[in-house]
Amino acid sequence: MDRGQLIDYYRGLCDRYPIHFIEDGLQEDDYEGFARMRKELPTLIVGDDIFATNETRLRKGYEQQAGNGIIIKANQAGTVTETMHVARLARELGYTVVASTRSGETADEFQSDLAVAMGASYMKNGCPFRGEMVTKWNRMMEIEAQLGARSKFRGRDL
């Protein structure tokens, strides 16, 4: 499929199903296509590879109105400081922030704490069927319990 056909295909899916967001719907350097998707589709257009948790790529995407959501991965940025910087910038630019781990991730809970610290609207871990994923989901529930009434599930509000 060419870009237009693929966007039309996504439109059909969005018409039939309650799709909340499309991630990396086009080639990683297709800023123009991501902008078209953002304009034409009734869902979040989230970029992972197009932005790569990189300030320069995010700013280019913003200038071209490419997408309205970003996957944030600490391993892409390289440092926690850079990760937090890109997440903060994305929120300032009006992007929805989706914290994400990577496949083959360790059982370390840190990614869950980082997602909360960066103010991510979502956390993408995959389903809890392996130990490293269960650990992260368990940590999210612990954080929710610690926050008590200050904790807020934002999934249905976004």
C-alpha cells in the first residue's frame, strides 16, 4: 500500500472499532504522512521511531504537526535526564506522553516509577504474562496505593 491507501485503511479501522491510538502508522521519517494522519484520523497518532525520544526529531515533528503523541523510552534517549527533558518538552508542545519499556526488558521496577515521574498519560508494558512485565504492573499498583486519593486513572478521560 502507498501512504494514502494505508491512511484510508486506518480510517476504516477507526470507523469500525474504538481505536484509541495508532503507533508508528507510517515509515519513521514520513513527517508529512504523520501530519496527514493527525489531520484525517479521529484518534491519537503516536510516534515511536519517528521521534526516538529525541528533542530534535520531536521539534521537527511539532513544526510539521506530525502526530500528537510520543512514545518515551529511556534506552532511546540514553540518560534519565534526557528522557525527562523530552517528556517535559512533549507535554509543553501538547503531545500525549506514553512511557514505554522495550522487549526483553529486565524485571527492574524503575520504568514504572519513571513513567509516573515524567507525568506520562499511559504506560506501555505489554500484557502481564512474563515476570518482567508483572513486576512493572505490580509496581504501578503499589504507586497507586501510595498515592491514595491523589491517584487518578486518566485512560477514559483522555
